[in-house]
Amino acid sequence: MARHIAEVHPERVPPQHLDGCELCLGYSRRNDGDVTLVWAQHRARGLFMPPSLARLL
């Protein structure tokens, strides 16, 4: 589901978590080709999962 949202509906992907999310911090420091899609999937999970679980993936 997260991949579908990130690829087909990128306008629905929330912005970077600015409240100390360790995964967002890590993704923002990476500079490889895979980070954009993986990071978008991480943020999109919050649209359909409880934040406490979505932030772990």
C-alpha cells in the first residue's frame, strides 16, 4: 500500500517528520537512488497505520 501511494499518488505522501523521527533523519542524510521511494513509503505508512507502528518501518 505504501509503495502504491508513493509511486502513483505522490501528492498524498506527507512531508518529512520533524519531531525527532530517527528514520526520517537517516533518510535525509542518504544520497543514493533508492532513498526517495523508500523514504516516501515510510511517510505514507502513516496514512493507513497507527503512527506508533508506521514509524518503526
